[in-house]
Amino acid sequence: MHIDDVLRARKSVRAFKPDPVPLALVTEILEIASLAPSGTNIQPWKVHVIAGDVRRRLEEEVLAHRETQPSDASAEFPRTSKRKEPYTSRMRKLGKDMYSLLGIPKGDQAANWRQWGRNYQFFDAPVGLIFTIDKDLDAMSFLDIGMLMQSIMLAAKARGLDTCAQGAWNNYWTATRRVLGVPEDEYIICGMSLGYADETAPVNTLVSEREPVSSFATFHGFE
């Protein structure tokens, strides 16, 4: 696939087939994605790649923790940003479209809670990735990991796989740290589902809207 086609085809998938993804293929994706840039080439990314029994244990323990400690739904690292317009409208539009496809009516808190829990099942994807970072690094290194993640998502799509980046995994991080043995000097930033999309799932028909270039780009010095 041409890179433009990969960019157009990539989207967040929230329902996967159970078909396994070979370790060799996952390794190949990570190898090519590791060519992503990073400030002064520090390559700060660390990735826990999870499948099989460990993936099942992680799912079970995080979901159990979520039920017994719901107040732990916050990241360990500082998050002080406040979303305002136009960002809140874009977020709400995506949520409305997605929950409509899922058949979850507005105000159904029980159904919302169950759907949010699907994050911690990696939406049934056979492979999960958890991204961590050294606590001594600053926000610029978070950008580096974002570039690695984008590279993983594009490399996966080029090979016929789909993904979903998941900020939800920086919640309930104490359970994730325990199961995966993440060192205390690393933050758990986010996760990602990796596998083959279930094309029959209505939620996978969702394509999020994009703003035109004119709404976010300011051009200087062009004739």
C-alpha cells in the first residue's frame, strides 16, 4: 500500500476477530516502527506486548480492580489540560456517533460502564500493547512515543492488521503495573489493541470526521 492509502485506511477499530497474530509479525511491525523519530534520538519508548494467558490475566485483574476501586480512574502522571471549544464538540460528536452504532442510548450509565470496560479487554484483540516511559523524562518524550505509536498503527495497517490507541490504560495503572511488573520509575501512558478487525461489527463502520487544512494551518511567506 502507498503511504497515502495507509493513512486513509487506518482508523480506530473497536471489535476484533480472535485470530492470533504471529509473534514474528508483531516483531516485524515493532522493528519498522522503531525508525520513528525522537528528540536527539533518545528513543524513550518502552512497550509491553501481551498475548495469551498474560493478556487474559491482565484483562481479568484490571476489570476486577475497576469494579472494586472505581475511584482509581486517573493517570499516575500529571494531566492538567482542560478541554474547551472546539475540542469538546469534536469529542462529543465522536461519542454520539460511536454509541449510536453500539445501540447505547444517552444516559444509560450501566451500558456506558460496560462499553468503557471493553477497553480493558483490548476490544477482544489477541494482542495488547502497553506503552511506558521513564518518569524522569519530560513532555517532549511523550511526543516521541506518540510518533512511535503512529508508526506502529501505520505499519500494522500496511500488513492487513488494525489497531486502536487507548488512553484508558493510564487508568487503573496499579493493577497493570502489578501484572506486567512495570518498574516503579516508569509511567504507564496508554495502550493499544492489535489484531484483525471484525468487519461485521457495526462500530467498525465508524469513521471520525477530520477538519479541513484551512481550519488548523496558517501559511506564512508563500507567494
